[in-house]
Amino acid sequence: MERYADDAFVLSTVDYGESDRMVTLLTREHGKLTAFAAGARKSKRRFAGALEPFMRLRVQLVETRGSTVRLDSADIVSGFYAAREDLSLIARALYAVELCRELTREHEPHPELFTLMEGYLHRLDAKEAGPTSLLAFELAALAQAGLMPRFDSCSLCGGAPGERPRFDQGHGGAVCEPCGGRARDSVAVPVALLSGLRSLQEGGRTPLPADLRARARGLLNVFIAHHLGRRLKSVDFMAQVGLD
């Protein structure tokens, strides 16, 4: 059995048996892992406060048979405690970790996604994440997963989106008006929305107006649900706390 250490974020946990816990981690070097934490629910010393969503850890792992690994120890590197005091920041953080969990496969390293997550959580914790920052995070995470939507040209013909563009999740993004008939699930979108999302995708950080930000959230929610096969649970939680 190989033992190794890695940096990790806690993506989610599930209680197992009377005292154990299954922990889904995003590690820097080994990607997403499912780890078995024996006695985690009873021991107050081994994993005290560490196995909570979006905790940044240094973990000691042991390879076992199958795809699950054993979690021997977890030291907290950053708990993002300031963010945990604000419900809106908690909602954003939980959405970020659920998105990363669903976009990745077990044992496939995604160091760039790990770094992206770390940067976003630090901005949340410092309360420096503006209203458009979650959209920027989503677009960057989708790009890392190979699911980047197109906003600069028609996803069907490759031409300019035109003055009356549409958006179709099944075809991967913007659709021009002439191609709209071939994209039956497409919806009309403002030109300004496509240009704003394209700017964020290219690294711009100019905040979108509230109405366009709400439309962008709706588009990305539908796009992500289409490609994952389900709607993320944390989307509803964000709506409950009043986030667009």
C-alpha cells in the first residue's frame, strides 16, 4: 500500500456506518478522490473540524483496493472562517465546490482547477469577490473541464452571432438568427449579454449590470445542467439566500 501526502479541498462528505465518513476531496496532484475516514464521526482529535465542505487541507492518504483511498490524517491549512460567517458567501463557496465535484472524474489531476478554487475561496474569505466573480469562476472551471461555451461566434456555422443572437445549451453556446431554426431549444439573448460573458471568459472583470447578471446565471445554470445531466443542488440554495 502506497502512502502519500497531498493538498486538498473537501468537496463533500457522507456518513458511513456508525462512526465513519466518506469524504470527496479535490487534491492538487491526484485529482478528485473518494477517501474513507475511519472513526471520523467519533474521534474529536484525528479530524477535528477538518472534514467540512471547502476546507483547505494537507492530507495523508493510503492507497487501498479499488478506487477509494484511506484518509489517515488531515491538517487544516485554511478554514476560510470569515466566509463561513456570511450566508451569501457560504452559498457561493458551496456552489463552487459542488461544480468542481461534478465537473471532474476520479483520479484525474486538475492542478489548474485546484488553483482556481483556491484563489476564488481566498477572495470570498477576504470579501473581495465582486458580484460578477462567480460567473468568472464558473466560466474558468468549465474551460478547465473542456466544456467552455462559445459566445464570440455561432456554434453551428461559425459566423458572427449577429444583432439577434440566440443561445442553445445543446449546441454549446451562441447561435446566429439564421441557424436558430436548427437549434430548437435556443432562446433569444441580448448582444450585450454575449459580449459581457465573452469578456469574463477572456479574463475581464468589468461587473455586469444586475439584469444581465441574472440572465447570465440562468443561461449557465441551464448549460451546466444540460452537460451534467442534472441541476446542481446549490443553485436552489443560492436562490433561497437571494443570490442572482
